[in-house]
Amino acid sequence: MADQRAELTWTEDQIPVSDRFDDPYYSLQNGLEETRHVFLAGNDLPARFAPGFHIAELGFGTGLNMLTAWSEWEKAGQTTPLTFTSFEAFPMEPGDMARALAAFPELASWSGRFLDQWQGGRCDLGTLHLEVVEGDARQTLPVWKAEADAWFLDGFSPAKNPELWGADLMQQVADHTAHGGSAATYTAAGFVRRGLEDAGFTVTRTPGYGRKRHMTRAVRK
């Protein structure tokens, strides 16, 4: 288990900002729309959803990305479990999660079910099998035994949290991606794109969300 928890400051608009990385947990403009644009559309979801689909993520944060994906999974008529694995070094307290997620009433049905059961680690919510692996992803991902169909690369800004975007970790992401699988991230930083390319992804720079001009989509060759 991680020995450190998330340390937060809240903006006037009730958006959590990491004290450690001096970076907001999601877009100051609309976190839900950012997730849909970057991580769902960036991975061609929900069109690719199928029984047994597995999403993995770097940076669990508030759980917003997971809840958005889970809601779309159910809306798409999927009845088998979506598997979602997230790697998180500094877990957020459930009370802080609830405070952050209250900003997204569209997700209230899913966030309520999640928060009612969430105590860290694993959580079986019927149509969602969630595991949050606590600790430094540079140590925990290499020993992970599974593969993901889609990756949400959602660490804090590469300029402020470069450890979560290094070439070695991008290689681990590729090594834990199914053939034909994908990855998406809000950043278009050159060293991140090069790391993904060197790891074996075909990388495309596409329009970003909000104030971000570009984002990155990647498909494993």
C-alpha cells in the first residue's frame, strides 16, 4: 500500500489542485468533457467496447476517468464487467473524491455506487471490476501480469511530474498493451510522443481539449 496520500488545495470553483505537483486534477474548463474528448474519443471509445474489454490508466486521481468510462460502458448496453486498472502513487481520500465528483451530476448514479463501496484496492461493482494499484508505477507496472486494450495516460503535467512520462515507463505501457490496443493522453510533449513511438506505438498528434492545442493518440503496431 502507498504510504503517502494526495495533498490538495481547492479552487474557488471547487476544483482540486495537487499541492505536490501544483497541477489541477482535471481541466479548469470542464473535466468531464475533457475526459470524453481525450480518453474516450482518443481511444475510439465506446465504439471499441466489447465483452472482456480492459482499460488501464496512469493516475487514478478523483476517479473521474473511470466513472466516465463505466457510465459509457453501461449506456452502450454492455452487461459483462468492464475491467479497469489504475496505477496511483498518491491516492485521494474518499471524502475528497466525493467532494470533487459532486461537480459532475451527470455521473451521480455511477459515483454514488462507487463511493458506497470504495475502500481502496479492488472493487467489484457488477459491470465494473476496478483495481487501483498503489505505489510508484515505475515499480508496480513492470510486475503487472495483464494487458490493456486501451490506456488513459493521465499523470500530472510532464513538466511537473516527469517521472510518470519517461521512456522506460512508456515502454512498459507498450509491453502491457494488447495487439491493436491504444493509448491517449492530453499532452503533446515531444519527449512523451517520442517515448511512445520508440516503444512501438504509431503516434498521432490531434486537436486537444479547451486551451490545449494538441493531444496525443497512439496505437500499438
